[in-house]
Amino acid sequence: MRFTIAAMLGLATLAFAITPNDAGAKNVGGGNAAQFITGGCVADADCSSACCADASGVGVCSAEAAQFQNGKAGCGFADPNAAATIAAAQAQVAKQGFKMVRRAADS
């Protein structure tokens, strides 16, 4: 069996797929720079690092220096399904038993 470099890189990308850390669900969509690195985001404004990186269509707060690591496509991700992502994060928060913190503008 022969492996090409492209096939090996594809396997490496699958092995290192990035998913947001559920512990940060309460900060998804807040827009107040409260999200930690590896937490989910819908835009740069969610992240304390000001970098919401596209990880295969999912936003993950990232350090600017790591925005292209592990298959991420760089800062500036704007989730086209933000409402659904925020609703899913709120459901995760309810499951975890945390209280959502909303911005004053959302009240």
C-alpha cells in the first residue's frame, strides 16, 4: 500500500480537528471579550484574544499566533448560523447548570 504526502496530511488534519471547549458555553455570543482560548465563539468580539478562528465552520477562540494551527483558517470568523450556535451554547449551559451572563444591551 502506498501513501502519498497529501493522504498523510489529510489524516493528520482529521486527527487534530479542533472543537470548542464546552466549559466556555456561557461566553458564546456575548460579544464582551470574555471567552477564553479554546472556547467557542461566533465572532472576534466574543474572544479575550480578539480572534475567533474558523475551525471547519465552527468558531474557536484562538491566540493570533495559533490561528492557522490544527486546520484552523484564521481569525475573523463570523458564524453564519450565530443564532443556532448561541442557542446550542445556552442549552449546554443549562445542562451544565451555569447561569448565562448577558450584555446590558441584550436585556
